[in-house]
Amino acid sequence: MISNNWIFSFFINQLPLIALLAVYPAIIVVSVVYKVVKWLRPKTPSVSLSNEVAVITGSARGLGREIAIDLAKRGCRIAIVDIQQTLAEETAEHIAETYNVKTKAYKVDVSDHKQIAELKDKVTSDLGDTTILVNNAAILFFSTAYQPPLEEVKRMINVNLASVCYTTEIFLPKMKELNRGHVVNIASASALLAFPNMSVYAATKAGVRHLTWMLRSELALLGHNITATTVMPTFLNTNKCVEELIKMNGIQGAPGSNVARRIVEGMLAGEDELVIPGSVKYMYKLLEVLPTYIKERFLMLIIGNNFQRYIKSSQVSKLLQEGTIKCDSNNNDKS
């Protein structure tokens, strides 16, 4: 027989869930009204970023470069951070000449804590205090979930995830002191939805999403005037290797310049999570309320035919037999 104490204990433990279910309809209504009001509200003038200092990792080319250009158009001083020194210097020179803002290139391996600490000192000396940090650097290796190359697993974790911890630790204290700033962490739509052959990469990007969530919560609780935005785009046209592979799946990559502009606008608006395109966000939210068994099989149904065609293509089959497809953005491109 179930005791009264057990029933009482069960009820107390489930109280938060019961309370959430009770107020959930009201939360939905408020959320919809908020979205409508926000959509109808007149656009506010662009925030001036004149002479603000932005550090963008992985910005020699690809999405990072596009973000650097968009920020430069708004008057930011730009630190181009990348492991590819020649490309970084070319990008810095182009931005400085085209947009007349102070720009400097820095060769940095973002997986090295010491190099990031040294970067902070150099940027402060050369450009000023950093108030915008964009963690864009990433490495993508396509591989099966059951046969990932171990060295590349370590490398993806270090570059894609650990580096975000390092840069936040090193650059955030000054923002707290100034009580202003923006942190933008570029994750991926693969942090929300399962894409075949991207298991380890997706895991690192899910980690980036949760790190940013926790950072945002801590900043809010401590009352700091600093935003933390997670960006989760689908495939872009900024990486030739990725673009070639996704074309086999009948997918077109989004233009990098358009995505970069949306990211900067979202940052300035203080958006918490930015999913590009927005339809992916709503698909994710709808699927999350389903049982795992149904959710996973629904996704398999959607991607099944395209994935089979993709995996059976001669180029992909050969590369996967070798263990991995390497689209090494090595501190620059993103998918």
C-alpha cells in the first residue's frame, strides 16, 4: 500500500512541473503578444559602434570575415584573429582600406589558452578595450558517429568548445568592469537537430549553446549590462568544401553577408538565441514536445532519401571509408 508520506513527497517533488503546466497557456499567450508587439513596433535607429573594439576569432575568411566587415561598416575597430596569418593580414588590410577603421591581424591558435591571454594584451595595446567578442572559430569533420578519428575529435573539442571557455574567461572581466559589451558565440543548427555524419561537431556546438545559456543567466543574475547571444545557422556558402557536399543533398547554402548582418543586428537587439533560418527554430520547438522515439523517426523520415543518395555518392562513400571528410575551416569557416 502506498503511504500518505510517499504521496505527499511525490507531490512536492513534482510541484514545479505542476505549476509550469498550470501557467503554460498564459505563458504562450504572453509570448505571442510580445512577438506581435515587437514586430509592429517601429524600428529603432541603429546603435553606434564607433570606436568599439571587436575581436572575431576565425575571421580571415568565411562567416567570420563577413561579420568583421559588417562591424567595420558600423565603425568598429576590428581584431582579425585566425591561425592563417597571410589570409588574416589580407582581410585586415582590405577592411582598413575599405571602411577606414583601425584593423589589425593576429595569428592565434584559439585552442591555446596562453596565446589567447597574449592576444588580449596585444589587442588592448593596439586597439583598446574589447567590448565585442565573437567566437566564430571552428573545425568541421564529417564522420560517422561510430568511427570518428580520435585526433580530430580532440581537435574539434579544443577549437570549437574549449576556446569559447578560454576567450570568455580572458575577455569578459574587462567588459564587467566597463559594465557593457556583447559576447556572440557561433554554434550551429546541428546543436538543435541531428544531421548525419556530424555527430562530434554537433556535440561541440550543443556545448557552445549551453555554455552561452549559462553565461547569459549568470550575467543577468549579477546585473551586468552585457549581452550573450547564441547563433545557430544552417549551412552557409562561405566554405567551398561544405558547399560542395551539401549540394549533393540538394541544399543551397545561405549567403554569408546576409547572415552576418542578421547576426550583428541580433547582437545589438540583445537577442538570446538566433536560429537562421527561423523555420528551423520552430521545427525544433515542435519536435521537442514529442516522445524521443517519434521525434527521431520523424527526422529520419525527412532526411532519409536525401541522406541515402548522399551517402551512396562515389565521392562521399570513398571519403567515409577513409574515416572522415575533412572540411577544415581551421579557425575560419562555419556551417
